[in-house]
Amino acid sequence: MIEQPAFTVEPWGLTETELRIDLLAQSESLFALSNGHIGLRGNLDEGEPHGLPGTYLNSFYELRPLPYAEAGYGFPESGQTVINVTNGKILRLLVDDEPFDVRYGKLHKHERRLDFKKGVLTRTAEWTSPAHRTIRVTSTRLVSFTHRSIAAIVYEVEPLDGRSTVVVQSELMANEALPSTGRDSGRDPREAAVLEAPLRSLEFQSREAMVELVHETNHSALRMAAGMDHMVEGTPQARVSAHVTADCGRVTVIDVLEPGQRLRIVKFIAYGWSGKRSLPAVRDQVGAALTAAHHIGIDGLFAEQRRYLDAFWKRADVELEGDAEIQQAVRFALFHVLQAGARTELRAIPAKGLTGPGYDGHSFWDMEAFVLPVLSYTNPESVADALRWRKTTMPIAQERARQLGFAGAAFPWRTIRGEECSAYWPAGTAAFHVNAAIAAAVIRYVDATGDMAFEKETGMDLLVETARLWRSLGHYDVHGRFRIDGVTGPDEYSALLDNNLYTNLMAQRNLFGAALACERHLGRANELGVSADEMAEWRSAAAAVLVPFDEDLGVHQQAEGFTRHQMWDFAGTKPDEYPLLLHFTYFDLYRKQVVKQADLVLAMHWRGDAFTAEQKARNFDYYERLTVRDSSLSSCTQSVLAAEVGHMGLALDYLAEGALLDLKDLQHNTRSGLHIAALAGTWLALVAGFGGMRDHDGTLTFAPRLPEGLTRLVFTILRRAIELRVTVLPNEATYELLQEGSMLLAHHGEPFTVTFAAPVRRTIPALTPRPRPAQPLGREPPPR
């Protein structure tokens, strides 16, 4: 039985009704606030106790060596690790000289709530000190969506049973001590490395209620500034003082309060960093942000946050009837996906967002393959920013391709700044499907928005250089088939195999998409050195791509020869031996039929146009019994395909597993941050699964169908600046536009046009029941 914090089930928030000290790390991830630039873990305001302190700036990292028992040509020499930067969340409280610490005295009440509509974290606590003085503490925390560099906290204290001397120490702390993680044992690659004192002080100053600290990393030479300023409301006797040292600034507020009186402190926090700008420039950026925060005021920040989220939910909300827990989970997921990508602005979206240090803060192909598809239809500006970041790393990717002996660009499997950071060389060297995910994200974004200027200025570079990689990497065999050999696909339990089906089909789309974009922008293609002959080569290679198929079994092969491998001994694998990568050698995994995460099944989602309905059904059933879901990326894709082939109950089970992954800490690693791609998968499982949405050929198609237990599904997507709302009931679906315009769609294969004036209603065809497929022994999803 997995222990969980006590949360209420509600549609628009996540409320913790009881503080569990032993589960603080998990709740800190769940209650994290971010805008894509600044990330604040949901640590208690007083700083202690904590599970894992965390304050992050997107792409602010330190370098560390990557040791190898035996080095090899092309192995990355150094890694990049996200840093816990200067912590501005801390507000230590003393009541009559007794520190407010929930581990001592008596905690009568403690409630925290993450509000998805307001975009704030609120907290209320009532506590009696060991000296028998009772107080109420309330706080509201915000990381601004509208002001990229600003966070704020409102902290209020009031005595309940007598006169109290109250002291609040508001701190700005660098190089705070961190607990060890699983990485120290060398066992779990998902955990982060812990760096001791990664920041070197450059300057510190204080005046009145303001403190500024400037630091630089020791090896990556990145410079950051952090500042805090305060507005204090108390009695006329309230006093404020400031003190600062190299790594700690403190503003102290003291007041004497009677019951009914209150001390209210508004704390503004600002961050800025750069690898190029001077110390004065970075410092002054923070000073300007604090000035702006004062000018807007805390009420103005709260109002702007609400307006921003009102607009987001209008175009992105998913309504679900029949399962209140999943309704809450999908809004929780969308809120955190938005937080991860809203204000990245030429930075990556890390696998954990800015909710924790897991995976060292790296961005993977997850960003383009899972997160950007959701944002393309809900917050497309974030997609453009993320892809522009990829373009800024193009020179590094081109150099990596040359190092590996290929043309074009080879984008990294995991990175922060653009260099490959994986010491797991079968992925860091051979997982070329990253390129295809980037290209697919470009194609989808342009189709969803019609942003031809972006395609010409940014998308073309990415499409052309990824296409050149595929043409250079692949070759024609004696039968005229275009082969891509020796690659690692999405399934990390298979490596260095020939013609991974997912990779080949996604490369095919990449090659065709690059040729089409070049035809649309011939002048830009000429600037990039693309000739008519090169475009023809891309088309020829795409048309001849090898798609491995086992004629005897009547199923596609995950990679050429995969279905001839020995079956994994699922019956002999103990429940506590999952995930397999922590208990078995990769050599054993690579040569067996066992799948970590949906791979071929993922291909049937994103390249469903390459399979017949019967092939999808047979493939799904075959790979179900091999897939152990040791990856958080698997259940959402399995849900999508289960719904498409008619296993509606199974699709619901997988949806619930993915949606509740972090809320119930199903993989026991939520402490190190949320699984942002899996959260995005909740939207995919509902919209692409039960909504049946596909975007294969530039036309949105839908094949909606609800499982037993769900009575209504409503989702809104944004396409070409028009909001489309789809309402799915057990027997019919309605399509309506929320703005003037028209849209060509399809419903279960039937094309139609919907306009603002004329919503379209269609009957959902009956489903032919099919036997539910089996999963590996002990790896069945929990029944919903």
C-alpha cells in the first residue's frame, strides 16, 4: 500500500488537508509553482522541515564530469545538472522566541491548496507553540505568468489567545544544503546528481527592505542575480531591518500583536541570469523587476494571473463526467504542463518542468513527442518558443552529426544547453528518433497555427537538417528498400537494432515534410542550399522506407527481427524486480522480447495513417503482452490505442494509471519532480483516445467513443486561432466553433464542415466487442 498525502477530490484545485512530514517531498513536487522560467517547489514557507528544497531557473546549470570505466570515441565528456539556485521562499517565524516549526508544539490545522484557476498556492496553519501561545499563519504564493522574472508571497500572522511578540525573518539563501538522492548509490539514472555549493558569490547588497545577491557557477560560468523586497503592514511599533552576507540576505520584521491584530508581509522575489551579460546588467534586471512588482502591487499580480488563466482554460479545458478523480487529474495535468512551458522563451521544457531536479533537469524527446502536441492546440506560443530553442542549438547538433560521421544535425537525447549529456551511449549516440520528434513538432505546429513565417524562419532549418541526417544515416539495400540500421527507438529495453519501425515511419514523415516545406519556400530553401535533386532524394528515400513485418505472426515488428527474439520470462520475474533496468543487465533485456514503453504502439498513434485497422488491432494485442510499463510515457499511449481498437475498459484503466501517476506517486519517484510528459499524456488519452482526434494529413479527424462509466467528455482545442469545442456523449458527438469561421473535420471517417453558425451533431457508431488482451504477469493496470 503506497502512503499518500490526504487530498480532497475537487474539480479546480488540489487541497491537502493533513500535513504528512514523511511525505513532504512528494507534496513539494505536486504544489510546485512555475512559469517556465522560474520554478519554486512547494516547500513550507519557513524552510523547515523539508523533503527536498528547490528553486530553479530554466537552463541554469553546472557542468560535471561523466566518468566511464572505458572511454569511447564520441562519448560525451561532461554532463549538465540543474542547480538549486538562491532560495527566496523562506520566511522564518518566531513567536515569543519560539520558532514556528510544525514538528514541535501542537499543529491544530494545516491546509494547502493549489488553485488551478487563480494560479496560486495558499496555506493556512493554526499552531500552539511549546510555550502555549496559539497563532494563525496564512500565506499565498505566486509565480507570475505575465511577469517572467517575478514571484511573490503574502505572509500573514495573527495571535489567537494573547499578546505575542512576532519576528519574521525573510531570507534569500544561496548554496543551501541538499539531501542525498538515489543517484549517490549509482543505481537509478532517473535521479539527479547533488552538487555541493555550486554558486560563487560575486556581489551582495541591502538597503531598507531590499536584498540582492549575485552569484556565478564555478564551471559553466553562468551568472545569476536574485533579489527580494517587502511591503510590511502591522502595528505602528513594527520595525524592519536588513542584513546581508555573501550567501544569505535577511530582512527581519518585528512586531507586538494583540488578538485581532495582524502582521502582513508582501514579499516580492525576482530572478535573472545570463551566460553573456555583465554583472551590472544581470543585477539591474532584478532591480527593475522588483520595481515593476512594487508598481503593479500584489493585488495587480493576482488579477493578472487570474486573467491569464481564464483565457487559457477557455481554450484548453477538458470537462469529464463520471469520474471526479480523473476530472481533477486532467486539470492538474494541464496546469502543470502550462507552467512548464508558458514562459520558456528560447529555453527547453525539462522532463520534470521546474518542479524538481529529476533527470538533472534535462530535456528529452518527451518535449516534442508528448508535451508540444498538447501545447500546439492549447498554448501554441509555447511551442514556437521551444522549437526556436532547438534552432539555437543547431550548430551543436550539426557538430555532433559530423562527429558521428553524418550530414545534417543530430540532436541530443538529453540535454540542457544542446550538448549530448547521456553517458548511456546506446541512447546518447543512436536514439536518432529525437530528430523525427522535432520535425513532427514543427509540422504539427505549422498545421495547427498556419504560422508560415515561423515555418520559413525557424521550421525550415529544423526540417532540412533533420532530413539530411536521415538521408545520410540510411541506405538502400539490394531490394531498393531504404534502411535505417543500428538505432535505438523509444523502447530503451531494445537498442542498436535495424529498422526500428517507429523511427523509420517518423523519419518518413520528416523527409516528406521537409520536401513539402522547401517547395512552399523555394527562396529560403535556396538559402539553405537545398536543390531540387536533394528534395527528390528525400522523397525517394521516404517512399522506400522499410517497414518490418512478420508474415508468420501477421504483426509488424518493433524492429527488424524483434519477433524472433526469445520471450522474456515474465512468470519468473518477481513483482519487486520492476523496473527491470534496476535488476537486470541491459544485455539480457536487449536480446529478449520485453518492452519498457510503447514503441510500435506509439508509431500507431502518431503514424496511424501507415496501418490498417486490422493491423492496429493485431499489433496492439501482440505488444500488450510484452509491455511492462517501466516508463511513465507508456500508459497514455496504450490508452490511446486501446480506445482506437475497441478495448474501452482497458483504455480507461490506462488513462487512470497515467492521470494519477504523480498524484498517487505510482512510480515512487514523484519526490524528485513531476512527470511532465506523462501529465501531457492525460490530455492525449482523453482527446486522442476517447475523443479519437488525429492530425495526420492536415485535416483534423475524430472518432469519439466513451467507455462505460464516463457519461460526458467535452474538450476545446485551438486551431488557426479558432476554438473548436467537441462534446462527446455515449451515443453522439457535437462539434461547434466558438468564433466566426469554418473548419473541415471528419467524424468516424465521414468528412464534414462545421461553422460558427451551424454546429454539427453526429451519431457514434456501435462498437464490435473484442476480447481483452493480456498483459505481462503482474503488470496489469489497476482496474478503474
